[in-house]
Amino acid sequence: MLTFSFAHIPTHEYYVSNCHIEHNDEEKTLEIAFNIFTDDFEKALEQEAKFPKLFLGQTKEHEAADEYIFKYIQQHIHLKVNEKNVQLDYVGKEIALDGMWCYLTAYNIEKMDSISIASTFLYDTFPTQTNIFHCTVKGKEKNVWLRKEKSEAILLFEEKK
């Protein structure tokens, strides 16, 4: 009988979020969806932002949880489309198992030639946090991975003439 021991292998913790940003040309909006580990997000909300324990997705969830979530996102994710600041509106959240989705929308986005992304999302709580942004414009997707040491990027979508 063959047996294995994993006692010598160190545990590997990773901290990652995924953000999907899609320009809806017909509606002139940006549709934004963040996917985050719920426990990591709760820890950051408590440690960085000094918010109370929110108990996300539980029956005893804090009544102002959505307000706190949106406030944190506004403080840590900054978008510019065509070099103009984008105002985000909070749509809501979904929580399933150990992950959660946060949904946001930005209005009056006529066209999107470029998007500038600046993120400090969870970096103070988890210095190795990686935030992956997937941006789609007219069916063309571009991706960028941001970390504490490289927390800003510009993606270009303008059509070449």
C-alpha cells in the first residue's frame, strides 16, 4: 500500500478578485461585476475601513452592509473612461458559498476608447492581493492583473484608422 504525507508542503494562501467590466453600447453604460472571496472582503472591511462585523450572506447580516460595501469599493476602485472620471452606482450583491459578487453600473458612457483603472482593493489587508480586470468593448476583451506594486493600468480600445 502506498501512502503520501503532505506535512512537508507549506500551505499556500492566495488572495484574488476578478472584475468584469463590459461597455453596453446600446444602453451607454458600463456593467461591472466583482467576484471576491467573502471572508477576505469582510476582513478588509473590518480592518482597513473599521466597519463593524457585517456577517455577509448570513441571517444576521448588518442592515447597512450594502452601504459599507459600496463605500469601500468607491474608496478603492477608480475608473476613468476616455480620461474622464466615472461615477459608479451600486446595484447589489449575491453571496454563494465562500464567494460573492458585487454589481455596479456607470451611466452615460457614450463610447469607450480607453479605460484607466486604479485599484487599492484589499491591498492593505492582503499585500499579495491580485485584482484581475477583464474589460470588454464591442466584443473585444482586454485583461490586466493589478497588485500592490502595480496598482494602475490603462487599456486602449480605440479603433485604428
